[in-house]
Amino acid sequence: MAKISAPITNKKAFKISNFEYGTIRRQEGKVVVELSKQQVNIETIKQLDFLYKTSDSFLPLEDIKDVDGAIQLIFKDIDSMKMLIDIKQEEYPIKLSILLAILKDNILARHFVSIHPSTIFYHPMEHIQYSYFSDNDCLPYDNRTSNFEKYRALALFVITGFSYEKCLGQQQEVAKVGNDLVKNILSTKNLEELTLLIHDTYNYITHEYISAIKTNDYRSKKRTKYLLIGAIGAVIICSFATSVAIRRHANTEINAMQAKVEQTKNDLKVEKLLNTGDLQSVEKEMKHLDYSDKDISNMYFEQGDFQKSLAYNPNQLEKIIEKIYQNQAEFDEKHKDDKKAPDKKDQPIQQIYDLEIKGNTTNKKSLKDKLTIEQAIANHEIDTMKTQLSFIEDKNTALRMLTVFLVEDELQNAQAVVNKFPDKAFQNRYDLKSTQEELNEQKKAISKEKNKDKKANMQKNADTLSDRIEKLQKEIKKDTDEVKNDK
């Protein structure tokens, strides 16, 4: 029977993720799936008792809780299990082994299960367990997307590291940046083809992985960024081709693989040095192994040394600025409940002021000008921003400028930005701010109005404004999410 008790809060949660129907978090030995009551078609919580009758394919369900506005499904957490959303940290043989286990299991043929990476748990090499499922009409489930499409999106997520949502809904974009394996995954037409493809790839990559490790005697614990990523590009999967085609490509494959294995050796050398934390030695070794300046820049970027990343590739400036703002947003979220505000010097945004454009590049002046404006924006220097607006051509910079103008209630200057960049994303943000101010004025007027009829009409106007604000907020969030997915 379902038990009603106090809800588990996320005060001490150490891992929170979203999936298509709600949120999931790991906390204090529990895995908590939380759904909005608006999505749950029940009159009493007892109607969810069927969830207790699950197989070993699922995490053990311990409790169901009715919380104001939400239903919590509370599973027992198993310390040895990892969330699939974090599988990008694993080495390629583990990624492929877990993916193959999921495809072979084909749980969607037996249950209405979410296979969003946030809801699947695994233990290398083949053990998997699921959490959220809905085997009746009480709980939400997506019937519009076929099981195969879901599995193919999951495979793309495991291989590319792109979000599951992007792999499901923006596969053309994924294909643009994917390797040969990604293209082969996208060409599969059913689960059987996809499973065979991953099976053959797993055998191939595992063999090459073991060979590379044995040859070089490198057994570092962390090879997520470099390990065999190049080798995958050489995998010409012929699971659906004829034996004639296999023979025709054999020599090409062998020659290409020799080059890829050599690159793998180099990658393993770099990865071993990365584990020591000595980035200067990593840089020196990468130069010795003829890595490009862009590769070295990316290495420093991933390690958070933005100035050195910029020194090797000044064109990383926008990417670095976006990352700094992302770090600042995460910092603000982490410290939002602090009684004492964090020191300004500890905030990630301060890193923008330390950046410099050095070295020779054809667009050095434009990059220096962009950085000067970005530093003024980060510091909310309104006068400088006003004088520089006419020189801005970069929409990313302009959007950050618009945001600051709106925060500082500089609506006239904000309108000037919108006029220069007549973009829906810009207009929506401006409209949101102006509508919020209009609503605030309307509320003040309502509080002073004594005529009931006038007050009722004013309240209708206020409700209309509130609806418009909600719509704009949704449009802005959608636009922001799409931009994130594109990157």
C-alpha cells in the first residue's frame, strides 16, 4: 500500500536532473522522481500502488508521496550504480557495452518506460536498471515517438555527448558534427540494425582499446576526452553490407586504422599528463606531438585556463565569454540562499576582466574591441555601453548588453539595442520588461481605485498583462534552450 509521509526536499541533493516528465534527483540513499500533479491522472495516491510490483529491471520503489503540487516516487539508491546522464565520463568500451545492454534488453517492448539518460542507472559492464515507468493511464508517457526513435536518440547521446533532447529532435544538427559512427547510427532503420551496428562497433573498439593499452602500457583512470575518439572515425561498419563491399574497403580500413591507432597513442600520452594536473607539461607534449594551436587552446579551455586558451586561439573569445557567464549562473544558483553575499573577487564573472587579446591574428582589432565592450557590459558601465552600441555587430554581445540595460531599467537604451537588432529574441526580452513594469503600475492603480466597476476592469487588464508575461517567459525559455542545444 502507498504510504503518505513528509516529502523529501532537495536541500541536500547532490544530483538533480530533468527528464521529459519531471525531475529526478539522488539524495541521502534515495532516488526521487518528482512529477507535477497536473500530469498525473489519479483521484487518490493508492491508484499508484501498481508501481510497487516491478521486476529486477527497475530500482526498488520504497515509497510514493503526495506533495503539494507534485507526486514523488522514491526509489532505493544503489551506491554502485551510476546515472546514464554521466556516462560521458566513461571510456569508450564501457559506453558501448552499456548501450548494447540497453538495446538488447529492449525494455520498451515490455513496459512504458522512460529511457531518458537521467532515469537509467548502470554498473559496468552490462548491469542496467530503470526508474520511471507508466504501465497504465495514471502517469504520463510519450506515445508519439516510436521506440526505435527513442533508442536511436539514446545511442546518439552515448556516442556524441549531446543532450538526449537534441539527439531526439535535431538529428540533422547532430549529423553535421558527428563522425562516421554517428552517420551509421542515423542510417539505421530499425532496432535490429541499430543493435547489430553497436555490437560490431563494440567488438572492434574494445579490441583496439586493449591493443593500444597493451602497446603503450598506459592505464590512466580518466581518458574521457581523448580515448579512441579518433579511432571511431575509422570504423566502417558493414553489418548491412555485402561481403564484397567488405573486401573492397579492407585495405583502406587497414591503412586508416594504422593512422588512427598512432593518433590514439598520442592521445593516451596527453591524457596521462592531464591526470597529473601539470598543464605546462601537457602543452609541451602536445607541441612535440604536432597538435594544432586550436587543440592546445581547447585543452586549456576544458581545464578552465581561459587566458592561455585565448592566447593559442583568440577566436575562442565568444566561447570563453559564454562559458564564464554559464559559470556565473551556476555560481549564483549555488549561493542564492547564502545569508552573506559571496565576495566579488570569488565570482566567475571577474575572469572577463583578466582576459587579453595577444599574438597576431587577422581580426585582432575587432576582437580587442569586442573584449573591451564585453568588460564594460560585465561591469554594468552604462555610459561606456551607450557610446559603444553603434559599433556593435556581434548579436551575442548585443544580447548581453540588452540584458544589462533591462536590469538597470535603462529602457530607452534597451530599445536602441532592439532597434539595431530587430530579432525576436531581443524584442521578447524588451517586451517582457516593459510589460512587467506596466503590470506593476496597474497593480498600484488597482490598490488606489475605489470604484468597483473600474477596479474590475482594471483587474481584467492586469490579468491580460500577467498572461502576456507568462507567454513571453515561455518563449524566452524556449529560445534560450534552443540556443543551448545548438551548441
